[in-house]
Amino acid sequence: MIPMDTYFYIPVTAAVIEKDEKILIAKRKKAYMGYLWEFPGGKQKEGETLEECLKREIKEELGIDIAVGSFLCSVKHILNCQSAIELYAFKAIPLSYEFHLKDHDEIRWVEVEELPAYSFFEPDRMIVRRLMELISQEHKKDGPTA
């Protein structure tokens, strides 16, 4: 087994796009990752910041513009014996709503609590876990209701 530190990790971004307390998820076309759900995004090009990458990828994949918000988390994932990614997830809000799907068959707006019911690509499952942790922390912070 090769230690994870020996891989070169390709930087990849993911957008957790929020609207009306719901999150956008997208189902990949069969040709890539066979019908699994994901947070849309893609590979960083040379000279791009992660935020620039995310804006470009969302425009290319979904046909919309976004405003990139706060960083959520990053996840290292080995795809196979020759490649690995580090996925950087950011919150984002849509600046337009005329979607034109290129790499996806379907998109849905779902509540955070509904996310575990969907089949996600492994690195995206870590983002789901992070979002669930944040919801749990918010509920604890609010305290019990009388």
C-alpha cells in the first residue's frame, strides 16, 4: 500500500450552493462516476485561485454565475493507483438561475438534513458530513426550546 503522502493531489473545487436554506446537488451523467450525486465543481487550472476555478467550473457545468463564500473543508481522496485529488469545498450563492446542464443529468435543491439519503461520490460524502456537523453545532448553540 502506497502512503497517501506520496501522491500528487490534483486540486479540485466543489460548490455548496445555497438558496432559501436549501443546497444544490447535481447528478453526474453515466459516463463519469455513474449517476452519483455531487456538489458541482472541477479541477483547478494553472494560475487560477481556487475561487476562480470554482466560478469557471460552475459556469461551464451549470451555466450560472456564483458568488463564492466561505471555505468549508478539504478532503484528500485517492481515485486509483495513478491519481488522487484534494477537494476544496466552498459555500456559494447563485447570481443567476438559468441552468444549462453540461456534465449532469439532473439538479435538485434539498435541505441539509436530506443529504445523507443521496448516493454521493466518496469525497462529497465528507462534505455532507461537514454540513451535518455544522447543522448539529447550530442546534446546540441555539439551546433547548421551552
